[in-house]
Amino acid sequence: MIRAKISLAAILICLFAGAQQPQAKHDPSFQHIAGELGFLSSDAMHGRGSGTPDELLAATYIASELMQAGIAPAGDNGGYIQDVSGTFPFRTGPKAWHTRNVIGVLRGHDPKLRDEVVLLTAHLDHLGIGKPVNGDEIYNGADDDASGCVAVLQLARTLAAGKPPKRTVVFTFFGSEETGGQGNQYFLEHPPVPLKSIVANLEFEMIGRPDPMVKADELWLTGFERSNLGPELAKHGAKVVADPHPEQHFFQRSDNFALAKQGIVAQTVSSFGLHKDYHQPSDDLAHIDFHHMESAIQSLVGPVQWLANSDFKPEWVAGKKP
């Protein structure tokens, strides 16, 4: 079954992504970014609505990209997809829900560090079909959060192409973040690795445009002041600074927060500048700054490689643990 689904995803990207992506440079990383983002945020995906067949197609496509990158599966039954089904809390009360996570793993090789895990995550869903705005009813979610998914895929591809890291790296794409985090809830109840083995989680959320509140080449980390992870990544070359929008409480508004409440040092990398296209049909490919996005991803390659090969264990600042 998974092979058939991957073939369908491959066919669809040929049909739909190429027509919408920007004129590609010859740089392979740019072409991967443009192609992946072009597919995930295309009108053909109908906005990847939480718990919909379109979300499943996005999950299947991401699984195929992990496979091509050489990342091993860590989902159900030897595959990449973790089937998420059950009754979950919603704002209106308990509700039966069905979504999917995608999970891949790059095993560490160091005898002392391979049981420690660096978790890189993003959410694969968006709002789907909604109220039309200027005649457009597809909420494409190019920045939110196709951009984060592409970042995690690029990091997976880069890490898999190099020398195996000392620590194990798990790549997870959560389903149904937009409806309250049903994907991350199930992940925590059915983790592919012991939760106590996860030394750090970096969630990637909305990096498709620069934030005018920070320097053009900078990203920000939610809850920067809560742990020593951000400062340590910055020491190793990451262009990450404190969240310039503390009043928005972004630390509590992505998948990382569910993990943080379990004690894991889990924070989100972003450059969301509160643009007016947030949760609108206009969050589409035409508004992505590909130069910024490519630079943002590349700026974190070295620091993430360092984290995956280091014995450094992030810690919460006293009194700042959720």
C-alpha cells in the first residue's frame, strides 16, 4: 500500500508542483526547497486540512521524500506513517479523530551517544478549504507550515548525506496541529523512542519570510530565555535570537509545547513577522521569500550537525521550565 501511495504522490508533484514553483536555480538545495514547497502548498492539495485525505497525501509525499533521502522509517508496520486514531480533547469536548504523523530516523553510531535523540519536527497540516476571500477558498499554508516541513526535509537530506551522527536524529511531521495538536498528543503516547532519550526538540514553524523585527538573516527561537539551547546554538553559528513578539505567546502555540510540558527542552524556530496572510488563502507560494528560506535553512545545518554530534544536553533555566 505505501508504494502505491508514494507513486501517487510522485505523479501529483509532476503534474502540479512544477507549474507553481519559482524559476529554479541550478543549486540542488534550492530546487528541493522550491519543488517540495510547490507541491505541499499547491492548490491541488486543497490546503492540507487536518484529518482530511489531503493531509494523508501530504504525509505520503513527505514519507517518500524521507525514503529518497535515505532516512529509515519509524512509523507503523515498518513504514513512515504513524496512524493516529482515537478520541481526543477538542475545545468543544472529546471527539473521535483520525490523522497521521510521519516519522523517520537516522540512527546514531557512537556507542555512548546513539541512545540519545535529537528530535526535529514540523506540522504537515493546514486549514484546508474555508470561507472564500476575494474568490479564493483554498488556505494553502505555504508559510504555515509547508516551510517548516521543507526545512526538516532539507536537514534530513543533509544529515543523511554526511557521516552518520553520533546521536540518533528523529524527524517527525505532526498531523492536525491546527485542530489542537492531536498528532503530537498521540506521538507522546506512542513514541518511536523513549521520551527520556530525547535531549532536545527543534520545531520549525513559518520560516518562509523574514521578520522585520529582527535582522534580515536572523531567525528567532520561542522561549529563548527559558533554556540554554538557543544561546548554545548561537555560539555554534546559528543566527537565532530571542522571540521579538513575547506578547503573542508563540512558545505555547506549536507542537513543541506538548513536548516541553513532558520535560523535554523543546522550542520553535521561526521568522513569522505577523504578516497579514496568516491563516488566509493568500498564504501561498507567491508570498514566499525563497532567498530568505534557503539562507535560513542553511544557517542551521552546521549547528544542528553539531548538536547531533555533541554530548551537550540542553537544560531549562531555573524557574522557566513549563
